[in-house]
Amino acid sequence: MKLLIKRLGIEKAIEKEWLITNGLGGFASSTIIGANTRKYHGLLIAPLDAPGKRHLLVSKVDESIVIDGEEHILYTNMCRKNITEGYKNQTSFEKDEVPTFTYKVDGVEIEKTVCMEYRKNVTIVLYRIKNGDKNVQLKLTPLLNERGFHETSYERKFKVKQSVNKRLVDVVLDNSKHHIYMNCSAGNYIERKNDCFKNMYYVEEEKRGLASEENHAIAGYYEIEVAPGEEKYVTFACSLDEIKIDRKDGVKIIANERKRIKQLIDKTNLKGDEDLIKKYIIASDNFIVSRKNLLTIIAGYPWFLDWGRDSLISFEGLTLKNKRFDVARKILLTFTKDIKEGLIPNGYTEDDNTPIYNSVDSSLLLFEQVRRYLDYTSDYDFIKDKIYDCMKNIIQNYVQGTNLENNNVFLDDDFLISTGTLETQSTWMDAKINGYVVTPRNGKQVEINSLWYNALMIMCELGKKFGEDKDILSGYRKIAKLAKSSFNEKFYNNKTKCLYDVLGDEKIRPNQLYALALTYPIMDIDSKEAKNVFDTVTKKLLNNYGLKTLAKGETHYIEVYEGDQYRRDISYHQGITWPWLLGLYNDALVNMTKGVKDKTEKKNYKDAYKEFVENTRKVFTKEINEGKTIGSITELYDSRKPFESKGAIAQSWSVAEVFRIIL
């Protein structure tokens, strides 16, 4: 969908963002008018140890066009007291596989397309200049940096060392170990001395209460002549490695990326809205990246790395729905190879890729995703040979107990799992501020015990198929039966007509949907209690953009996500809407349509499901075309009108779960 800049106006245009990725954890991102409003915006953000250790190397390229000696700027930059007005010369923005910007100045047409080369730390910008009868010169000024992408370079004075070989430039900033290579397919390179862009202003960082200004180095610029009547293609490239480039390379790299995406689309055999399918494939592909010799899932851009919990929740929507089964296998291997004391890593550190184990749900989520992998592939051999022993390891450790990283996991006398401490956040509601636990959920959590029962039942199923020892299978069945009995005796709250979030905690939260949504629901779907749970969640938490994390009227309820780090973390799971929870709601509703016996009730649930899917499709088709992030879905939304999108600009489980519902 083409967005017209004048029609949008500067206020709306500068809020809309785009993102492209390279399959290594690197990315390029900015606003649709090219003004960087975040410290995470950049033309080349590259992982030095994929997928982590990401560094900003090239902030952007500022372009201007000189027509008959008069310079016209195409770039837009924000400083605290002014904004350059290149956007006034921009006519439109469009994003499919790659973002394309169009400009028109005094009869000269300029089209700019940005693309990252797949599995390489290379970004190219392809310019197509269509000249009339004027004397035209294109001027390209790269803004450079070299910093960790969570940092800023405020008041930094750069020491620039560069080696120039015609148009190939090798730049080192401040004696860094890392080189920034630039090349251009045409023109001349002119060196600059002691030059920098001062005080670029990041309004989105200021909103987050963070440092919001920084400097960028200017090592030089390119000048490219365009003759009267000429239509000229110019490719600018920047990279971590030395690169050669000619005028055809930009066209070729973009063509290769479009071909790659088309192959992924063709592989899915999905039917329906072709444009929506294409957007799904592009959006979902952004999150699948390399980790060593395997693959993983980036939780969200711009700031998250890969997390076990997010990867497994996103697993079906990003790898199975689109028939990327080879990717699915490698992701399962990534998160099971580092299993420790029955815990799958919740993530890895950005600096050195060290596994982190602050999660009790990641391990249990594995079982449901293995079951779904088998539903799509019937690939029992892979699960038996590579994954099954890890699943046994998880069950064994949860039964005997583990306290790795203070998770305090143990099977209590009632055969329910208890986890955590007053200081430990080990479920997805994990906000913590300087040691203060925002949503303490230690004890017996509703989703953990729903997942526990489901895991035991799946192990009974797989163990029987794989010839497991009968005594082991009998042990799984016994624990499952007793856990289910205790759960249904203790978790239902007659007063609220729903489940305790944690035993003893009456807050109405969406986590209780796990009791209805899994392959083996721990509640009897046709029971009065199950129907009450579903109805309460529907009435109290569901809206068009997801489910609220806390019902309105509860203590500490907050419905707008805003402010500095403290205010945002306080509200994160206290009423804000999360789109990924729609997937959980979807699965619960599907189970309700299958599980209820009364014909009238069954029809009502089927009608509700049809309406839910259609509404989700309508809302998020508009979001992905016209929302804050063109071509993706954000992390969360405010819980009151106009339901503004907030958080990470592209979130894996948002994309995965929404598209799993609507396609």
C-alpha cells in the first residue's frame, strides 16, 4: 500500500516506522520520511557475534539533489529546536519486501529503495534518478557511528581514520576494531575533516525517559552526475566487510530478496488474500535468524534478542503455518541443546550469548509445540531421536525439583507445580524494577499447572508410541490425574466465576485461558466452570487488539502505556493489551466449539469464533498496512481508545499469533 506523505502530514508520517532484517540479527529501520526518531534507528545495525552484540555502524544517508546549481534536500532530520524539511519533496512511501521512497523536485524524479543482503551484514540503497532536461547532481552524505545499539554518542567527538580507493572507503572511528566499509557505483568521493552531525534528536527515546540526543561522524560524501535526459541507477552500499559494487548490484540484491520471499510464499500453499499472505511471510521472516549453526527467533525489534518463551509461543505461527519445517527443527534444537536442570533457556545475553534460565514456562511450552509440530509433519523420528530425551529430562526435574537461578520449582503434595520466590519473576509477567517485583506470581500459577498437566498427557501419548517403560508411563498418568483433580478442586473461584491467577490471588488475568486452550485442557470443556471462565475472560479482558493483562476495576489497573522506564514497567502487565494473547483466546474458543455438547451452545460458540476471526482479520489488516509499523505488528496496545500501538515496533508473537488466526 502506497502512503502519500502530503496526505498524511508530518505529524502522522514521522510516527510511522519500517523495518528490514538480514537473517543474522542485524536490521535497518527508520520512519517513513527517513528521520531517525530512536537510537535504534539506523541503516546498518549489525551483530558482531550473531545474533547478539549488535552495533550501530551507519545511521543513515542524507541525500540532496542539485538542479542547475541549486541544492534541494531530500533528507529529514530532527534536532531539538528544528526539523529539516526534505519530507516536503517526498511524494510517497511503500513497503513490501523492501521499503521504497519516492521524491519529485523541479521535474526530477528520485526513487530510493533500501535492502539488506540476506545472511550478510550489508545494506544497500538503490537510487533511480529520472532526469528531464536539467543539469543534475546527486549528493549522498553517510552519517556514521560505532556503538552498541542500546547506547548513544552524545557530545562525542569522533576521531576518523579513513582509507579511500576511488569510491571504496574504509572508515575506522576512534581506533575501533571494527571497520565500516562504504562503496558507491558511480560518482566521486570527497573526504571531510573533523565533521559531524551534532545533536540528532530522538523523540521516542525522550518519551521513554532515556538519553535522546547524539552525534554522528561525517567522513565524506559522494557526488554523482546525472546527464540531461538520463535515467540513472546508483547503488550505495555499507558493510562490516570490504565490498565491491557496480550499478547493477543494487538491482540484483533487491531482485534476489524478492525471489527469496516469493519462494517462501510458494512453499506455503496458503490460499486466500495474496497480499495478506505476502505480508505475513515478509513479517514472519524478519524474526528467524541464525544462532551458531542453528536458528532462533528474535522476540522483537528493535531491542529484544531471542527468548525461549517467546520463541515457543511464536513457533507455530512463524514456522509451521508457513511450512518452514526445516526452520522449526533447528529452532527446537537451539532451545533444547542448552537445557539445564530441566529448564530451557529463557534467553541469551546480548554481549556474550550466555544462556539465561529465569523461566519456568519455557520448558513446559515445549511440549505443546512438539505436539503441534507433529500435527503438521508426523515427523515422529525427529522428535524421538532429538527431542524426546529432553522432554523426559524436564518432567524428571520438575518432579524432583530444581532451584536453578532461584526458580524454586517443585512438585507439591497435591501434585501441582509451585515455582518462584518473592524476589523471583519466572513467568511471562516478569516486570521487575530495581529489585521491586511488579506482579508477584510466586506459588501455584494457573498457566504453569495447565501446561504441566498438558505436558504429562503428551508424554503419555508419545511414550506409548515410542515404547516407553510401562512403569514410567503409569507414573505420568498418575501424576496427571492427581494434578487435574487438585487443580479443579482448588483453582475455580465461585465469587469471580473464573480461575485464580495464582492460588489465593483473585485478580482477573488472561493466564487462565491456558486451562482451556491446550491440546489436553486441564478443565472439562463442557463444564459450567469452563464456560464461566471463558465468558468472564471475554467480557472483562477481550478487545479488538488483544487481551488486557488485568481487568478494569482491579487494584493497580493501568490502561495507558507511557512515560519513563519506571512508569512503563509498572503498567506492563497491569491492564495493557497484548495481541499475542489472541492466539490463546483463539485456541480456547476452538476447544469450546469442539467440547460443548449442547447443540445451541455449540452453534453459539461457532458463530462467536467466525466473528472473532473476521474481526481480527479486519483490525490487523489495517494495522499492518496503515499502523505505526508498516508491514508488522507491535508488541502491545493501550487499553482505551484510540488503542495506540506501543512497545517494540515489531514483535514475533504478535505477528505469529495474529496471522495464525487470520490465515
